[in-house]
Amino acid sequence: MNVFEAIKAAVPMREAAEHYGLRVLPNGMACCPFHEDHHPSLKLNEDYFFCFGCGAHGDVIDFTAKLWGLSAQEAVEKLRGDFEIETGQTPIPFPTSPEVAPNLERLCIRVLKEYLRLLRIWRLRYAPVTLGCDPDDRFVESLQMEPVISFFLDSLIAGDSVLRERVLQVFRKDGTIYELRDYVERKREEEARHYQEEKIA
């Protein structure tokens, strides 16, 4: 058994996806990180993945390589290190500087931009109109979160590779970026309905 076969046998596809931040439903479906996916279209089986939306497919090595922008050999070494797998073979040289997952980074930038835009709308639309009144929760959220989201977004756009990787770790952990994406999408829909109701009224 060569190192590629050993890695594929040792790391289930779903386990790798969850380890790298995807939120997988009980039926094995998840939102695809390789295209703008708002409804789970990525199927994760025991030893391969397939996206019904963009057609991305392959095994756990292909998935890791595509997610992190690595070669197949680099993906093998990343999986071997992340899952502490002993294959009995000498590791190939692997980059020591933090790698940035291009697809995940693009997703984070897009979601953070959308959230920041929403926060700025809330700050203007729901600002208190009189002294002493209880502020709207959306206004409070905009004041609390706008500086934080601006920092994260600026770090991803203009930061060095180390800073970008640290930010990505924040959003990759426990599928945080996917939860934020769903939250922003839900709030945008609520805002659109509210705007339409105001126009009708």
C-alpha cells in the first residue's frame, strides 16, 4: 500500500470535511466550499465527495488539495499531519509558512462584505430617533460588530499570509463561516421583507 492509499484508507471523507470546517448534515450533505452554495449540494460519502451544483468530485486527497490550493502530494502530507497518521514512509518536504485556502478565503471575504453592508444599513436605519428610548437590537449589533468585521475583512484583503491564516482559523473552526453565511442570508431576507412591507404601507 503506497502513501496515497494509506491516507485514503485512514481518513474518511466526512471526517476530513468536518475537520476542515464544513457543517455536515446527518444525510451527508453540506454546503459546497467550491462555489457559492446556499443550500447543501455537496454529498460526502465514506470515501469520495460529489457536488450536484458545480460538479466538483474526488476522494479525500482531491478534496484537501482543492480546498487548500495544494498539490496532491502536499495534500497527503497535510492530511498525514492533521490526522497524525503514520504511513512508514518519509514525509515529503511541506511548506512551513501558513497556507491560505483560496476557496475558503474567497467565501470569508464575500460573507464578511455582505455582513458589513448589512451592519451599516442597520446603523443608519435603526438608529434611535429620541433620547432615552431603548435602542433596536440591530442598531446595537451594528455598533458592536462593525469594527470587528471591518478588521477581519481588512486582514484578509491586505494582511500578510500569517495574519490571513489566523483570521481563517477563526472562521474555519466549528464551521463558523457557514453559520455566519446562513445568518447573514436570513437577516438579508428579513430586511428585504421588512422593506417591501414598508413600501406597501
